[in-house]
Amino acid sequence: MRAWDRHELADAWRGIAAYRNQLDAQRASRAAAIARDLVAELVRVVADQPDMIMEDALCGRLGTLLGEAEQAPVDERVGPHHLTEAMVAAAEAAVMAALKATTGQADAWCAPWRVLTALACVLPYSLGEVAGDAIVRLRDTAVGQVLPAVPLGPVVTGPVLWTCDRYGSRFAVAAPITTADRPVRWYLWDIDACGHQAFTVHSGFYPTPEAALTAWQAGVGQIAAAGTVLAPVHDPWLLADLMPAEQGLLRAGGESVEQFAEYHRSKRLGEVVTEAVPRRGTQPGGGLDAATAAVEFATWLRTHEADKQELPEDVDELATELADSWCINEIDAVYATCSPHRVALCVLHMRNFYLDGFAGQLVALLPEWTRWLAARNAALPELADRCLPYAHGQPHQQVGRDDSEPDYLARVIE
């Protein structure tokens, strides 16, 4: 590369970096303005309410504001981590300003302090650490000696319960949670394990486990949820794989206002639940994996289909690629499950990932793949037959924003 080419390339990279820095500064400025207004609103509206009401109001308003922010162009968009970091900074500044004020009420710091402690109770790791650090900084100041103890964070007060749908890939997890001596409420996670990771498609508090189960069954659908009951968690390793975790800039995106409202709290409470159901001893066998599935499926094709159709010469290669594409979330415990919308998501994944010709070959094998899994799982015909239209390429109206972009956060009714 000639010297002037290197200089041009270096200038281009510097220009890109400067542009990104400018966007980051603008995004931070927008987040700070939104956060200041929200802290002031919470101080004004719910300052005299119990901590539980403060946390609910905080989550609800974050959901609305993040839903509005999601409509902005990508380069201008304020995401969940931008806004919550700005919220912590705004609450810390409001507490400090009230502590230093020489006029007005002596306890004016109480309301913004409760906003800050609510953030500390709601935010997951590592955002919760940001709020914790702000609290430490305030306490270390000369005027911060009056600040009271931080309320205890959320606690699991009884057995964590779960169930799954008849297809085996949609889960309900329900846990009794209390915060700061408030009444116990049951938090529900509706978790879909059909995508490239386990996605919490709905979450929130319910008064009883029965109410939580009823809400989950309605979201899953009568056919898939028939006969389901909640029972104590018996596989802590699978539970840990299913529970949501903070991903920062790597999040999938596309959340609804309702999902944004519980975006942080569902993850914080997920951490608490995972700690309450510790993994001890040896992890049980994970079930079917891609390598074993490829061999079994190719063998099944030669045994059951060779006399009905001419198999491709490269059937082993196709079986391997199909097996790798079937379960990209690396949760072996759900590998062998097969539901209608999982099949539809797999079709979208293969068409987006592979060249058209090869993707077409893989999709052509999907009907046999679903029949093989149905036979292997001894699935009831009423369940297995509902997968076949999507294996033949029929679009699923609930899982695609268009023909090519999967909506992994859709709350699909099977």
C-alpha cells in the first residue's frame, strides 16, 4: 500500500471514529434530558408511596419512554442501558442538590433518594453496580451522613415453580418475591426457547401462582398449554439457561412497551431466582445434540424414506447442516422439541443464513425432519401435524415482521 493510500485510510478511520463519538455524545445528551425529566416526575408523583409502588411506576415509565425512543433512527436511538445509566446519574445529582440546599424542606433529599434506591433494587448486574456506586459516593460526602440504609433488595420467599407447554419449548417460571417487607407477589417469566437464545416474551407480577399460570396459558394458547400445572423446579441448570440476562448492546431488539417496562426487573429478579435454586452436584445429561441428531436423522432417512423418494447424494452433509441450524441456542435440553413456530423460525434462519440454493435443499428436508422428531418424541398427531405446514414453507404470521426478519420476542399463541 502506498504512503498516501495509508494516510487516506487513516483519515477515513479517524472520520468514522469522530462520527461515532459525536453520535454517542448526542445520544448521551438525549438520555440525560429524558432521565432528568423522569426523576423529577417520579419525585413529584410517587414520592409518598410505598417502595413497591415506586418500583412499579419506575418500570412502567421506563417502558413507555423506551418504547418511544425505539421509534427514532438507529443512530439516534436511546437504548435501555443508555437511559438507566442516565437515570442513576440524574437521581444522584438530585439527591446531592437536595442535601446541599440551604432553603426548602430539610428532608427534600428523601424523594430522589427513593428513586435512586428503587433503581438499585430493579437494575440487574452490572447496571445495579452503577446505582450501588452512586449510593456509596453520596454516603461518603460530608452531607451524606443523614442518608438512611438502603432497602433490602428482592428476595425469593418460597419454592420457585415452573412448567412447559406440550411441545416442550415454551416455559413458565413463577417465583414468590417480596421487597422491603412488602406483601409477597408472584413474578412470572414466559420464556420461549425456540429462537437463537431463550427469550422472555412476557413477564410481570401476579397476585397468586394460579393467576400467573392462567396468564401464561392464555399467552401460549389452549392447544399447547392444555393440562399444564406448576411444579417445583427440578433442573437448576436448565433454569439458569432459560432465565434472562443483561446483554447490553448485544440485545436482540424489537421489544414492545410492555417488554421494555420489565426489561431490567425481569433480569434482576432472574438473578435472584437463579441464586435461590443453586446448581449442585453433576449436571444431568443435556439430551439430544446436533452431532447425534445428524447421524440419527440420516439413518432414519435411509431406513424410512429411501423407498419413497430418491435421497440426495450429499444427504449426510445436508443432515449435518440441518441439525446445526435446528437449535442455535445451545440449550441441549430443548434440542429435540418441535413446535409450529420453531419450525417457522428455522425456515427463516436458514433462508437468511445460507445461499438460496442450499437453503432450499435444507428446507426441502424439514418435513422429514419434523416427522423424525415426532416419531422420536412419540408426539401426539394433533401436535405433530400442526408443524408440517410450516415445514413446507408456509409463513407463520406471528413470528415474522416481514418475510425475512424473525420476531423472536413475539408472544406466539400456538
